[in-house]
Amino acid sequence: RIVIGFGKVLFKTHLLDAPMEIRSIPLEGFVQISPKTLHLARIKHALIYFAGPGIELLVFFTIMLLLGGMQQLFTITNDYIRIALQSFAFAALAGAVINLIPLGIITKDGSTPNDGMGILLCLLSTEMDYELWIRETESKN
């Protein structure tokens, strides 16, 4: 399941056979996966967790290059566009770093890992963990 945003669901569709929701406030999102095979399952799952912070890091480095390098990120200026780009770059970097700190998040369905914890759990899981997950998913369907 792919969810973009939070708040009231505005639109539902499918993307590559996965249910997708567009919500009213598009400031965050998440993906719930359900593995179907064991082929590289741990790596694929970890990459899905890394996608959010990865995009934020990509935004940071793109803006850094656009501004002319790391030194330009710290240059004091009166140019409002440069200030806005610097601010956006640092916000993206802060978001990536915070999301990569391994934590569990309490939801109405119990505890769920954030991106950092999810990456660690994926890489530390065994193939047997994924076999059980696939069987549980198949039995629900």
C-alpha cells in the first residue's frame, strides 16, 4: 500500500498492482510492503525504507550542487532565493537524518519501525522471518 500525505483520503487508485491513496495534506507518506518471493527480499525491503530519507538526501545534494558547493550553503547573503534554497536544503538534510535515527513509532495498530529502524530490521532479519511473513500474507488473502 502506498500512501502520499496524511489526513482525509482524497483519491484512491492502484500503482503497479499496489493500492495507493492520496491524502489531503501531502507532507509525508509511507509504503506498507507485502513480499511475495524471497528473492532479495531483505535488500528490497531495506531500499523501500531508505527511499524517503534517500530522496531528502538527493534534494540536499542537488541544491548544494546548484548553489555551487558546500561552502555556498553556509554563505550569508541578502538574496532571498539563495536563502530559501539554503533553508530547503537544510530542512531536507535534517529530515533525512531524523528519519534515519532508528526508532519505533506507536500507532493504533501497535509499534511500527521508522525508516532507520526498518532498515536495520530488514538487514538483520533472516530468510526464515520472510518465509513466515509470506505465509502469513498468503493465508490472509
